[in-house]
Amino acid sequence: MKMDSIIVLTGRTCTHALLFAQLITPDGTNHGLHGFVVPIRDPATLETYPGLIVGDMGEKIGVHGIDNGTGYHGENLLNRSADVTEEGVYESKFSEPSRILGAALENLSAGRIGIMQESCNSISSAVCIAIRYAATRQQFGTAAQEIPLIEYQLHQWRLFGYVAASVVFKLYIQNMTQVYLKVVEKSNSGQKLDNLAKSETVSEIHAMVSSSKPMMTWTVLRAAQQCREACGGHGFLKRANLGDIRSNHEATVTYEGDNSVLCQQAGNWLLRQYGAACAAQPVDSPLGTVAFLQRGEDILAEKFQARASDDLKTTEINCEFVIVIHYPYLGVRCQILLRSQPVYQTIHIILSTYRWLLCYLLKETHDQYQSLIASGLTKFHAKAKTQVYKWQTLTQVYAEYLALMFSLESIGRKEKDLQPVLEKQFLLYGLWSLDRHLVELYQGGFAQGEGLAKLLRRAVLELCSDVKNEVVSIVDALGPTDFVLNSVLGKSDGKLYQNLQKEFFHNPGGLQRATWWRDVVPSKL
Amino acid sequence: MKMDSIIVLTGRTCTHALLFAQLITPDGTNHGLHGFVVPIRDPATLETYPGLIVGDMGEKIGVHGIDNGTGYHGENLLNRSADVTEEGVYESKFSEPSRILGAALENLSAGRIGIMQESCNSISSAVCIAIRYAATRQQFGTAAQEIPLIEYQLHQWRLFGYVAASVVFKLYIQNMTQVYLKVVEKSNSGQKLDNLAKSETVSEIHAMVSSSKPMMTWTVLRAAQQCREACGGHGFLKRANLGDIRSNHEATVTYEGDNSVLCQQAGNWLLRQYGAACAAQPVDSPLGTVAFLQRGEDILAEKFQARASDDLKTTEINCEFVIVIHYPYLGVRCQILLRSQPVYQTIHIILSTYRWLLCYLLKETHDQYQSLIASGLTKFHAKAKTQVYKWQTLTQVYAEYLALMFSLESIGRKEKDLQPVLEKQFLLYGLWSLDRHLVELYQGGFAQGEGLAKLLRRAVLELCSDVKNEVVSIVDALGPTDFVLNSVLGKSDGKLYQNLQKEFFHNPGGLQRATWWRDVVPSKL
């Protein structure tokens, strides 16, 4: 087995690279994507091995502490699922090439889940800084009493949706990581790999991760930007740390699979399940995330029914209600206790609206893709012409639905005292996210006239007002220590003005005239 | 006259600051916002004057070459419109306080127009880099022939709207600057200030600038971000220059009036005109930007009528058509020749949809504001509770409408050969911008069912495909020289891969192992 040399861009210290590449055996057969472990440098000297060009391409926008790496070599195939004999003959435990890809992709999910966990920390830090600033920074009002920013509805609306997102994302990713680890444990245990090959579980996890990594990282990027803007000129100070949080986070929308490309992969699985449902075949969703497709036609016949914004946001406690989630593949069965009938009603409206959206977007995407195939386009080109407004939107709606389902289940397991607080954050996130999909809800006939947009947006604003007195405590719980947060605007002591002044007076040389002052004074003076 | 000392944050070299502050005379009367010129440092030594604390607050996210400045002092009132006698008596040429504010604000418009011009350069550079990269960077397709990114519909959609925005913004701001300069010329000429005071022209300019600066700077910020993402990992390299373009541009959404605050000011004037129209009084719009409010009720009765996406995007030439724009205050009368009936029809649909949106958002904003006033809220609090989804959206729609009207007029004056190219960019910008307001169009009953969203979005995608072969030439015309563009991804020679490789090999020390390599090698090796 041989591979042509390629230019590698790598960290200046790594000794091995993990490379995903097409495997072409001496007989010219392309066996598809495989993982290779490639030695790059001598671990004792950090000199590169002969024939390799290894180097650093230069400074980046952020993530300055990390270099990326790749490389080439011929002998280091990761051979859990496939191998090449010394005679150059390819051997795999899988019969279908697409299954090999799936097994290789399983390994990539861990990195993407790590990115999502990291993103949760980034959004928690960003909203922690912006909310603490909003609670202490006063602007306008009367000369006698200026008003804290957090009192302004516009400021609440700009930030509170992102606070809710950080709560929901944290609950989602904690829960989802557990499910993922159980799947990996099962796959790595004594059970035969055939079971893994047969199962759709790995594919479903891959679809979940491939849709959620883009949705989360894009949301967190918007959050970091909004938090910076909401802190005004002070937010533009480097010591506010919002610039670095944004720039260091930003790479996540590109690496470990560019977000737009990952959306395509998630859509593949979703459309396969939709195709099965249309053909009256079983939907192969072992984790149950799209089990509802079996009743897709009924769902699409639903209409928006709320009559007042209270229907969309109430959290009063009336009765008990139980939602049950099955994970047949894992043998897990979760019960969610929802204590209040009105909360259930609101949650039901949010989740059923999401299910309607998924069915609608699946139908639109599927129909357009099939009609392009029928017109003679290749699968590749038909897919490329189905991304905008459809395929990509579909996968992002799916990811938001997953975040809602998994966080809801988590809330059901939390202490009773905590649940009402978390439920409000859940409702705000759900409604605030649906606000971004109103066009599709109108376009597809789920609603018409002013009712839906008016009620939903009113509920969002009312919820913002409702949670105002809780958000500071929430970001205190979400945020890291002052040392890690590292922001002059977001210290936990709440002494914004004093901290800013101290920063200002202690800025080295900041109060002296510039050392080069003579260079800018006209000579005649 | 005396003012309390304040801490000033300033550049390390500026000798004078222009300060806008409340003027309070010895008798305790507050005369409102006035401009002051404040000496800060001795121009000969750059030492600050006694009693002043002047310093630099530290590093920022971007705009590293510029410090901001302000200061205090008592004697330096800018006294074109008002003065204080030596006995401390206030004298103004204006009788109404709000007019004084307007006169002071006129001076701020120049800075904001400068920001818009600068923003046009930033978006032109960003799209120039991203489009050249898209045209040369190949990904996926077959092993024999990879496909340039620009061929992918998703990639076109991500970028081409921003190309159209840079064309429209440039035409808009050039035209608007001329109008502004004529107004300033007239205001500074021999004519009495009473004329200025009486006229609404300064207020209309202020509303135009206060809505357009937010709309443009936010759009350019999204453009810079999208361009970075569309260049993937290569865009994340510092030498791509997209990070610096974004970070240096970013301050514009905050300075010279935070965008959210400016939107409030623009809305004040718009709502005053709407109020006049509702009361069957003349709309005082000397530049004619909201003259259509006189027939607001007829406009609100209109419905979406296009039946095919061709109705929304065609540029075929059929006949001549003339739009006339009056600037009564300036005595200017512009004729726009539109050569084709279908283009006119599309332009008509876009502009009339914008006028419907403006009338609808004015009505919604006005009604909510008035009902909050009726419920007992102060003007201040009623306004604060009318920003989200209403007041702010209204001003952004107004700014987009202005960009369309002023750029359309510019196109009418361009060379005949150029007009078809510019018209297509105009159509794309108009439809792509309307796409962001579909919810309001559905909510307000302008349309129902799938027609509007489906046709408009199809037209956007078809236009993207139509302009694909023109965009490289357009960004060549918009972009600066290679030296100014300063991007390894966007050189005008189109040799992307060679330029990247050269950059890589010439990165100082990039190919050597790190100097600190011994520190990371375990001692036992």
C-alpha cells in the first residue's frame, strides 16, 4: 500500500496525526474513507520524518494556542473495522461500503460532542458577562435615577433568549453525551460488530450530532456577538473578554466538519427515514427521535390553535402529566413528570409545532429532491440544489427539536424546586426558536393571519419580563469563576463601575502621554 | 458657567475634544444638549491640562490605531445656534428646545455618513475576497474534476446577496452624501437660520442617517462574518484579512450612536409623519422619502399579486418607463429612465411591498405606543415597550427602502451598458432583503399561503444563478487594489493555491520545529 505525498499543515509539536482518507489498494480499487494513524515527527527530537513537509501556516483569527495537524504514510490503517493484508488485499468486517463509512464516522462524533460541550461553556460565559453588565450598567431615565439596562424590554429580548439557550443546551448535551457513551460502550463491548452494522443507532447518533453541532455553534456565535453588542463600547474592550470568547469560538462552525457540510449528512438520514415512512415501511429510529414520522400525515393536517399568549407561556401548576420517552436500543425508558396541565399544554404546542415543521420541511425537501432527480440530475447535483431554505433549514429545526426533547427529559429528573425555573427557560427557548421559523409555518399553512406571529412574539416578550428577576441567579449558576471568566465587565461582585475604574487606572502607561509624543507635535510649536 | 469634573477616556495624542453635554446655567436651568469644544492637552507638549484625568483604557477588539476622546471644560460652547453671556444668561436663535437639538444633531450626521462610506469599503473588501476564493477554490465533485465553490447554489445564496448589498449601498451612500452636502451648503450659506429651524429637512436627514447607519453597519457585520465562514478554515487565517475586516468594522455598530439608540431617533420622525398623515395633515417630508404616507390607507389595502417567480426577477427589455423623484427643498427633480416594462414591474413590486411594510409597521408601532400612553405609561416607558418587533424593525425597513430608492435613482444616471448589470443587483438586493420581512407580510395579511415565500425565494435563487457569471467582474470593480485588500485568499491574479503555498513556505520559521521543542519532549526520550 502506498499513498502519494501531500503537503501537510500541522502543529509544530505533534508526533502523530489521525488522517481520514480514501483507501486505494494496489489493484486500483477505491475502498472509501478510512482512518489512518500517521507518524509525523520523531518523538525524541520533534524533527519531521524524511519526505514530509510539515509546518505552521501562520497566525489565525483565534484559538491561538492550538495548531491543526494532518499527514501521510502507508502503514497505519486503523483496523478495527477493516484491514489491508501484506499482499495489498483489502479485508473488512462490513459488507456494505456505506456501513464502513458509518463506523468511521462514529469516531468523529466524539470530537463533535466535545465541541458542543465547549460551546456550552462559551455561551455560558458570554451571557454571564452580558447579564451581569446589564444588571449593573445604568443608562437614561431621569437625572435622579438612571435605569439599569436589564429593565429595558429591548435589552431583555436581545439577551434572554440566549440565556435560555445556554440552559437548554447544557441540559441537552449532558443528556445526549450519556446516550452517546452508552452506545459506544455497547459497540465496544463483547457484542459482535455485525450488530453495530445492522443497527441504525450509529446513523441516528451521527444525524443528531451532524445537525446539532451546526445549530449549537451557530447559535453560540450569534450569542457571543449579541452579548458584545449589548455591552456597547465597554464590550469592545479586550478586557471584557467578549471578543476573545467570540474569536475562539468562531472556529467551531468550520472545523470537525464545516457546518454546511454536516447539515447535508444529517439530512441524508432524515430523508431516508421520511422515505421509509412514505412507503409505509418502519422508520428505523432506535433512539426514537423521528418515530413520530409514522403519523406524519396526521401531523401535517394540524393547525395552530392557541388563542392567547398565555396559552404559549403559562407555567401555573394544575395537575400531573407524564411524557414517556423510549430508547429501545438502549433498553432505557424515561418518564418525564410534568406537574402542571398548562405547562404541558404549552410544551405540547411547542413540540407539536416542531413536529409539524419537521414533517413539512421533510416533505418539501423530499419533493424537490425527487423532482430534480426525475428531471435527470445526478444525486450529487440534486442534493446541491435542495440545500437552501430546505435541507439545511430542516436539519437545524431537527437539532432544535432534539435540544428541546433531551432537555425536557433532563428537567423531569431535576429537583422539584428547580423545575419551575428550568421550565420557564425551556418555554422561552422553544418559543424564541420557533420565532425564526414563522415563515415556514405560514408558508405551509399551519397558520394564517396575525394570530400566530402576534401571540408567539407577545409570549416571548412576556416571558422575558417574567424571567427578569431570575436571570442573574441563572448566569451565576451557569458561569465559571471570575478567574476563568476573566472579564472586567462580568465580575461576580457586581461592582462594575469600580472594576472599570480600577482597570483604567491600572492600565500600564495608560495615564502617561505616549512615549513617541514628540513625533506628532508639529516642529514649529 | 461651570461643569463638574468627569473622568475622561481619550486618545493619547488629541489636543481638543468635541463634547456633547447638557448645558445647565447658573440659575439651574437645563437648556438641553449642546456641543462644546474642550482643550485637553497642551499642543506643544501633549501634557494634559491641570485637573484633567486623561488616559487610555487599554486594548480593544479592533480599530487598534484609533483612540476615542472626550473631556470637560467650561468656556468652549460651540455657539452657532446658542450662546451663554458672561453673566451666565442663555441666548439661543431657536425658540423651541427640540429645534436646538436638531441643529446640534445635524453636526453628528456627517460622522455617521462617514461610517456608512467606510462600511461600504469594508463590505466591498469582504465580498471581493470571498467571491474570488469561491471562484478558485474547488471542493467535491468527481476525482477527475472538482467543482469550484461558486457553482454550489448554497454558496451563491450565502454570498451573492451581500455582493448585491455592496453595490446598492455604494450607489445609495454616494447619492445620499450629495443630498446631504447640498442641505449643509444651503444651511451654511447666507440664508437665515430661521429657514433651517422651520424646515423639516434636517430632521428628515437625521431620520435617514439614524436608520441607515444601523441597517448598513449590521448588514456589513453579517457580510463580513458570512464571508469568513464561506472561506472555511482558510478564512480563519489571519492573512485572509477577513478577521481584521470584521473586527475593525464591528465598532461601527456601537460608536457614533449605538445602533439600537439611533433606531429610536429615526422612529421619532417617522411616527411624527405618520401621526400627521392619520390626522389628514400634510406629511412634512421635504426630501419626499415618506410622501407616500398621504395615501397610506390605499397602500395598506394592497395585496401580493405576483404569480410566478419571473414576475419578481425578470430583466427583459420591453419598453421605456419613467420614475420621477422630487426634492422640493433642494429644487432638484430627478428622472429615472427604466427601459423595460418587466423590470419596472419587478421594481414596482419590490418598492410597493416596501411601502406596504412601512405603512403596516408604522400603524402597528403607532397603535401600540398610543395604547401604552393611554394605559398611563410615560412617553419614555411607552417607547421602551414598543421597540422589539416594531419600532426597530420599522426603522430598518425604512433604511432598506431608502437604499433602494436612492440607488435606483443612481442607476438611472449610469451608462446604458452598465444599467442591466446594476438592475439585476438591485433586484437581488431588494428580494433578498424582503425575505427577512416575510413574517410581517404574512402577519399583516399582505399575503397568505405558500405563494409569496415560495415565489420570492425561488426568484432569489434564480437571480443568484443568473448573476453567477457577473459577480467576479463586479467584485473586481468594487474591491480595492491587492495591496489594500491585503488578503492571501483574494489576490486579483486568481492564483489561490500558489499564493497559499507561497504564504506557507515564506511564513518565518513556519517549517522549523519550535525553538522550545525540548520543553515538550518527555525527559526519558
